[in-house]
Amino acid sequence: MQDVAGPDRPRTSRMFGGFALLWGLLFGISLAAVPVVACPTNCHCMDRNSLTVVQCMSRNLEKIPSDLPRDTVTLLLASNHITHIPNHAFKELHYLQELDLSNNDIETVDVGAFQGVADSLLVLDLANNRIQSVPKEAFAHLHAKISLSNNPWHCECTLQEVLRELRLDPETVNEVMCHTAVQDEYAGKPVIQVLDSGINFCNFHHKTTDVAMFVTMFGWFMMVIAYVIYYVRHNQEDARRHLEYLKSLPSSSQISKDFDTISTIL
């Protein structure tokens, strides 16, 4: 018996081959449409569970790379010469969980430095830098464990308010020291130890402000008093001159006598 399906087999094969070719073309186009972000210059990138670990340690970097892969989960920038964390430095890194900026020369942190990673970031290391103060809003909404040890902190009200909102690394919390302070007696002491003793740096701030306001008001008061004294003395001098002028005028009786004398002569 002749196989009735035999003549259709080449046609079926050609049909499936056409579908395979079509799917291959579509799949190739879709892959070509996916942007491939290269690893930053002088850095080394590794894959971790389909996400990227970017290792840029000890590469003499002076600023944070701007061409970081968007799927970066760990960013290691330790031991460079970075001096500044600008606004929106990591805003495209929505998967970022670990950020190491330790052992740099960081002095300033902008208000919006960590915007975009507040929800994902788990670990932030800023130890061994040159940070003296940070804006209160710089760490807003961060839930990460943060290391701020071995920086030349200036202990005052703003730092106290910043630390109140942070989850500091318990292993390095006692290494967050007051390099300088609003009161010299607290310099060289751990910040947490000073705050735990009941010291409130914001009270010193308010007292300083009150003293400044008092000095300013006293200065204005003395200026008003000096003006009043000047005004009174000036008016007294004018009054004295006017009185002397009036005294210098001939009296009416004298004028009458002079008139009589002139009449007699005439």
C-alpha cells in the first residue's frame, strides 16, 4: 500500500524550515535590540546570578565612573582618589546592593548623592575618607548598614541629627570619632559615646544662636540710644543759639527810649 503521507513530507519539512528561519530572524533581531553596556575603563566586571559585580579598586580613579552597567549589584571603588560624591551618582543602578567607597579622599557628599538606590542598597562603606560633615538629607531614606569610621568628623547638631537616622555598622560604630567639636572637650572621643552620655550638640547650637541674636539686638539698642543722645544734644545746641540770638535783639523799652531821644533832638 502506498504511503499517502509520503508526497506531503517534503512540503511539511519545507514549511517547518520556513517557520524556523522566521523565528531565527525574529530572535536574532530581538537579541540585537538588547543594549550591551561595556565594563567601565580600568575596571573589571564579573557576573553574579545574572547581575554584574564591578571591581574598580586601586585604579587611581579621581571620580565615580559614569558608564556603569545598569544591572550592577556590587560596586567596589575602594582605595582610589575620589574626592566628591555628586548628585545622582548612582541613580541608574536600581539593583545596587553593596557600595564600597572606603579609603578614598572624599570630602564632600551632595544632598542627592544616593538618590535612586535608597530602596536597594544594603551596605555602604565610607570609612577612611576626609568627610567632616554631610547634609542631613544626604542619607535620607537609606536603610543600608553604613560605615563612617575614621573620618575627621566635626561634632555638631547636624551630625547628631544625621546619625540619629542611620543604621551604623556595629563593628565600626566606636571608630566614628569627633575630630573637632563645638566644645573642644569632646574632640577625640567616639561620637556615640558622647551622645550616649546625654550631650546634645543641638543645645550648643541654639545657645550660640541665642548669644548671637542677643549681641545683635544689643548693638541695635546702643545705636538707637546714641542717635537719641545726638538728637537731644543737637536740639539743645540749636535752642541755645536761638536763645542767644533773641537776647541779642534790642528790647522794646530800649527802642522806645531811643525813639524819644531822637524826637527830642528833632
